[in-house]
Amino acid sequence: MTNFTYAKSESSSNFSSVMELGLDRNFISTDFTSLFKNIRNMTSLVLDECDLSIETTSSIGNLKGLTSLVISGSNLTMHALSAVTNLKNLKSFVIVRSHLSGQLPSSIGNMSNLEKLDIYDSHIFGPIPYEVGRMVKLTSLSLSYTGISSRIPGSIGNLTQLILLNLCENNLIGEISTSLFTLGAVRSLDLSGNQLSGPIQEFDVISSHLTLIDLNGNQLMGPIPESFFLLTNLRYLDISRNSFNGTVDLALLWRLENLTYLSLSNNKLSVTDGEGSNDSSSTYLSALVILKLKNCNITEIPNFLARINHMIHLDLSSNQISGNIPKWIWERWNGNLKSLNLSHNKFTSMEVTSYAIPFSNYLDTFDLSSNRLQGQIPMPSSSARILDYSNNSFSSILANFTLYLSYTEYLSLSKNNLSGYLPNSICDSYIRVLDISYNNFKGQPPPCLIDNGYMIILNLRENQFEGELPSNISSGCSLQTIDLHANKIEGQLPRALYNCTALELLDLGRNQITDTFPSWLGTLLNLCVLVLRSNQFHGSIGYLKDGKFGENFSTLQILDLASNNFSGNLHPQWFENLMSMEKYNNTGQIMGHQNVSIAGFYQDTVTISYKGSFIKFGRILTTLTTIDLSDNALEGSILHRSESLFHYVH
């Protein structure tokens, strides 16, 4: 392959024998336009990050011998695409991360020798052209993450040589024709992430060669067709996030001896483990390595799992499973397991011989949250990226538990009965999200938690922490949430908090802080929630606008200064500086930490006083806006132009 960023030649005849050519970096010179007219032997062309004009791309139509064309990260008009469809000898056509300003042209059916058509992450709209059924030599048809809509055309049934059909993450509607499951030589069928609906009818499995079926994230309903359970070549089956209903006996899947991936999660199913219903039950699903049965009304751990030798990912969350978590999970799979999610069940105990559970490999997820577990918290000896023990009744944790956090980025011990001191050694880890709220930890929180440069969320809410906040916070602070609500923190607010420039939520309510109003926090341009209620703040609030930096809390949506000792006249301009609150009253999005993937497991909370009662919001929406100045000694009036904020004020 020859790659050019820019080239200029006196004569294009020097390139007449070029067979493979790559052009990139946003420019194709007019020399190359003429070049396309003279190169007759070119078979492969790659255009990367090019602005493909109509003239330039139309000239590609002269490359009659072209068999492979890749367009990546480029602008492409429908007129230009129509010119490409005249390349009758083209066998492979790929468009990746490009912008197409229209819908696929019907002339795409002219590419009668095409064997591979792949359009990925490229904006187009409208239906799949019916004429696609004329490309009878296609073995791979992939139109994913594009935005195409309408129904799947029946003409796809003409593609008898098709091996892969991928139409995932679009806006397709309507029912799924059973012909797609029996189409020619199709091995892989991915229709996930659409709006397909209705039931799936039974089909003739004898004529099906499917090894992969992915229908997750649609609106499908009715019983799961028993035909699925007769596809003996099937290796991957994902029908999660639909509305399938009825009872599924896992023993009915005994014929699927090649199945390695099974997900039935988040439907309206009741999954049972009816062992003994046939002679093959002792070996059914023995090849499974990934099993996802979230929210399947399961009442016990399926017995067949005890015979699986190599489980990598197991999700039995959001069911009704009670009793013990069996020890064979870590004894049998200690060298293979990467992710274990048993959260939101009714487990009461764990069978362990050591509270350092012997896993030989690093785990991605170890989630036991929202059960009824008691006693000491067990830790995977190999560490896990995500550790969640929240919403249980654990009463203790290993004294040296920080030794098992070497790879941990997310640790939640929230809502247990834990007590004692938090060791400074917790800062030796690389934790980015730490939530130990609603426990009985005491002492001074390790100062390094705020200044370690890794932490983005620190939630120590409702414990017995005391002492002062650290004053030497450096510019390396990356915290987005600091929640110390309802502890015994005293002293002044450290002015160095302004170094936490990414801070979105600061909740220091119900502590013993003695200070004046921190107008300097107005420099934090991402600050949405500021809660200082029930402390010993005093003096005048003055202007929200900081005189030195000229900022004015421009992104605040929740401000709670209630039950302090603020006094004096509240100037009307104080409210005018909060007029930005009005913009939040429309989107209804969850305030979160979208730019940090690990924070997706965490949601900020806030408690607000309303008509004499305290209301806890487990999710903070952008529609939630409030100003609470109650139980102070403030005076003043609200100007007419600020009256639109009045319904936010308490």
C-alpha cells in the first residue's frame, strides 16, 4: 500500500502501474483526480480523513478494476456514493466513521459482484434500499451504528450466500421475519439495539446454520421460540433487554452443547433449573463461559453451574436467591472468573474458609451489593477493579484490607454497620470512586483522599468523622464529588479547595464548620450542588460574585445554606447572580460523571428540606433546582426581575 498526505507530479503516467493506493489527511489534489483517470490497474484504494468532493469521488468511478474500497473518517455526499456504486468489479466496500448526508441510494443494487458491504458509525437515514437484495454475491452485510430506520426489507432473503448479517444499533422497526434465521449460509445474525417488536415465530431449524444470535435491546415480546433451543451449532445467544415472557427451563437447552455465551437478562421471564428432566441433563450447557440471568425471577443458584469448569462472567443479579453463596464459585473458577455479580438478591451468608478469597487472577467486577450479608467482608485476594459491598449488614472488614486494593478503582462499602478508623494506607491504592457512606467510621479522614490526584468521587456521608479538612490541597486535585454530610468536621473551609476545579458537588451539611460565606467557591465553574446547611457559618452573605475572580456560581442548581448564623441584608443582586438556575428546568437528565467511565456505577445523592420535611434524592436531575436560606437572620427583598427564581427559594 502506498500512502500519501500530499503529492504533486508532472505526469500521472509515473503511477500507471500502481495497484494499491492510500490517501489521507483531508486533501486530495487535482493531480490525483486526473490520476484516477489514468490508473487502470488499481485494485485497492483507501481514503482516510478526506473531504471527498463530488468531482473527486466521481472520478473514482473510472477505476473499473477496483475490487476493494475503504472510506474512513471522511465526508461523503450521496451523489458521490452513487458514483461509487457504478464500480461493477468491486468486491469489498467499507465506510467507517464518515458522514453521509442522506440515505443509501437504490443504485447500490448495481454492485452485483460485491461480497462485503460494511458501513459502521456513519450517519445516514432512511430505509435499507430494497435493491440491496440484488447483491446476491454478498457474504457479509453490516450496517451498524448508522441511524437507518424503517423495516428490514424482505429482499434480504435473496442473499443466499450471506454468512454475516449485522444491522445493530439502528432505528429499525417491525417484526423479525423467520426467514432471517434460516437464510442461506448465515452464521451470525446481530439485530441488537433497534426498535424491533412483536413475537418471534417458530422456524425450521434444519435449514439454519446460525452460530450467533444477538437480539438484545429491542421491544420483542411473547415466549422465546423453542427453535432457538434446537440450534445445535449455536455458540452465542443474547436476547436480553426485551419483553419476552413465560418460563424457561434451562434443562431444555441441553442440545446447545456448543453454547459459550447466554444472556436472558431483563425480560419478563421466570428461569428455572429443572434438572433430571432428560438423560442429558448432567452435561447440558457445559461449554458456557459467560452467563447473564439478571432479573429472571430465579430463586436458587442453578445446580448445573457447579459442574461448569471455566466460567468467566456470571451475572445472577436482581433475582430472589437466598441462603448461602457456595464456596465452589471461587474454588472451581478461581483461575478463570473475571466478573461475578450476585447483587440485589437475598443472600444471608457466604461459604468461605478465608476472608481473603483465593482468586489467582485479577477480577474486573466483584459485586455482592444489596443482599442480607453479615459478619466480616470477604476480599478477593487478587483484587478487583470494581468492588461493591453496599446495602448489606456487614459489621467488620479485614484490618489489612487495603492490601487487596492494588487494582481497585471503585470501592463501595456504603450502608453497612462498619466502624473503626480509615487507614492512611487506603491512599496507596488507585481508587477513583470511594463510597463508605452510612457507616460508623470515626477519626480524621486521611488527608490524602482529597489530594491523591486519582480520586474523583469521595463520599464519606453520615459517619462519625471528625477534625479539620486538609489545607494543602494541590492543583492536582481531580475530585468531582466531595460528600461529608452529617459528620463532625470542624474548623474552616480550606481555601485550597479552589484547586479542585472539576468539583461538581460539595456537601458539608450537618457538620461543625465555623466560617464565613465562601464566595471564592464561585471560581469552580462546574459546581452544581453546594450544601452547607446546619453548620456555624456566620456573617453577611454579600454578593455571590467574587470580587477577585469575577465569577458568580454560574452553574449552581442547588444551594442550601439553611440553619446557620448568616445575618444582615441580602442584596437583591444576590438573586440575580443565580438566574442561571432557570436553564436547568428543562432537560431532566441525571447529573453525573459521564466523562469518567468507572463513575457510571455511582450516583450522587442530596437531601432537601421541603415544607418541613427532608426528602432524599437518590438521583439528582437537572430539573431539580432549589435555594434554601431558611433558619438564618437574613433580611432584604427580591427585585421584580428576580421573581422567576422565587419558587426555588425556601
